[in-house]
Amino acid sequence: MGATKSHIFTDEQQRFAAFARVLSHPARVAIIEYIAKQEHCICSDLTLEIGLAQSTVSQHLKELKQVGLLKGNFEGPQFKYCIDTEVWDAIRDQFYHFFTALNPQNCKADDTY
């Protein structure tokens, strides 16, 4: 899709797609799972837990922050992250609505038309 075509989609569709895109990478899913279990998380903990290089973890954290899933505070020389629960709840509700509001028809690929 060309960059100029995004205007034909609603803000809600674009935000939902951004959430889906950011959740589509297993490293970001692992990062979210780890952070969600912690009271707070220091970035260097993630490199040990996830097993990826610091620069790779930082890039994934950036993606998660861009959609608003993470918030954090500087404390000394390290940055601490946590899940933004308001955004988390909004994403959960949006995914729930998407999957429950649509009622796809049971189509069989071998049907002839």
C-alpha cells in the first residue's frame, strides 16, 4: 500500500493495524510478557531475559513505545519501563470488538460459484 493511501482508512482502523503490527513480532510479545510480570523493568534485564542484543531490544522497545504500550521513567542511568494499562485496556477492547463484531460466513474454498 502506498504511503498516500492511508487517508482512506479510519483513524480506528489505522490504530488497530498499528497495534497488530507491533504485536506481530515474537520478540515484542516476549518483551511485553516479561515487563507485564514485573513491577518495573530495566532495559538491561531484557537483554538477558530475551537473549537479544541491546540495540535490538532498544529497537523493539521503541516500536512498543510508539504505539503507547509502554511508559517509563528515568531513574539514575537506566530507563525503567512498564505497561501503560490504559492503552493495554484499549487494545484489548479493540481486539475483542474486532473479533466479536464481525461474523464471517463459513465459506468453503472448494465451493464453485
